[in-house]
Amino acid sequence: MQPGDLFTAARQCLGADDPARKLELTHFHARTFREGRLPIEAHSTAEPIDEPGRPCRPQLIEPRRLPQRGLGTAEGRAALIHAIAHIEFNAVNLAWDAVYRFRGMPDAYYADWVGVADDEARHFAMLNHRLGELGHGYGDFDAHNGLWEMAVITAGSCLQRMALVPRVLEARGLDVTPGMIQRLRKVGDHATADILEIILQEEVAHVAAGSRWFSWCCAESGLEPQATFAGLIDTHMRGSLRGPFNNDARALAGFTVSELAHLGTLAA
């Protein structure tokens, strides 16, 4: 199991298609890295990765084809938990891909994204355990591939990756999770709500890592962050984002007052 360097470890985690194995490798390599036993090979190069390792289920379909289910039934709550678990599973791959794909970054960058991968694996495990309590497991419901599709789009630019994955797609979770928690508590599903409380708190730090390294990439390229972020939204998100926004959580995650004001003008 012990690879020679961090990038080999990241590639191993990305390639694992069994969820349990991916989580096992993630926790092992994250711990080994924290202990200083996974060196960063400064002059190594990344190989192209079209798709990460994933199980044959869930079936991946277009987002518009996913059925809408209410939270009034156990089946509906299981479908919601499954959707969030799928996001967390993808987030494990995205964090390791951020480590593997982008070379020559400061050591602190790799420390941030290894830590994110470790957290996301734990989040997935909590949600999958909750699915089991409701008589389901990961793969029982269809899902979509939007997060990884954005990883492919941003594969050639760390700046774009930090802007569009943590600060757009993952930041959406900061906006919608409080409402989900409230609805779950209303129907008496406090066990799931408690898990989402933990995830929400920790996802703020993950989005903040995206903000931090987006600003770093902008500084390295001589770009103004807010204008650059707005331009990327125009290019890749058709100039709009779904609102409303959780401004308090986004501020904690590194969005400036002026950025939040601008986001308010883009809300679809």
C-alpha cells in the first residue's frame, strides 16, 4: 500500500473503484502524509486522467432526469442522503485530483487538499452508514456527473479549478444545506440533520481553501481576483449562479464583501 511519494499516493486513491477501498487508501495516505512520510516530488509530471475509479453503480444520468422526491417518506430521505453522499464521493476524487494534477504548488497547497480528501472520505462514510440505517446503500439511486465534468473542464488550470469547483459548485452546498437541515428536523430525521451540521461546518474550510489558492494563483499570474472570478462565471456558468446565497458562510469561506454583492446581481 505504501507508495514512494504523494503524487503516486494520490493516483492510487483516484484509481480505486471500490468506495471502501478508496476511503481506506485516503485515510491511510492522509495520515502518512501528515507524518511526513510521503515526499512531494517537485519535478514529476501528471498523467492524463479522464475518469476516476468509481463503482458500476450508481448509474450516471443527466441532472434533469433525476426524479424529485419529498422528505416525508424514508425513501425520499434516502434519495436525498444518496445525492449528498454522491457529492462527497466525488469530492474525495476532486481533492486527490487537485493534489495529483497540479504540480509545483507550495507545500501548504498539498497539505490543504490532502486534508480535504480525508474529510470528504469521512463525510461519505457517515452518509453511507445513514443510508444503511434506512435500508439502502451507495448506488441504489441514480446520480449525475456534474462535479467531475467540471474537473475535466478545469484540468489545465489550477486557477480555474480553484474558482469553479470549490468556489462555485462546492460553495453551493453552503447555500442549500441549512435549508435541508431545517426540513429534515421538521420531519423528525435528526440523525441525518446532525450529520449535515457536521458537514456544513467543515465544508466552510474546504471552500476557504479554494478561495485561498484561487487568490494565490491570481497573484502569481498578476490578475485581479474579483474580476477574474466574474469572468470565469461569465464563461463557464453563463453569467449567472443559483441563489439565494448563504452570505455568512461564504464570508467565512473567503468571499469578500464586494464579491458577495456581485454574486447577488448574478442570482438566477
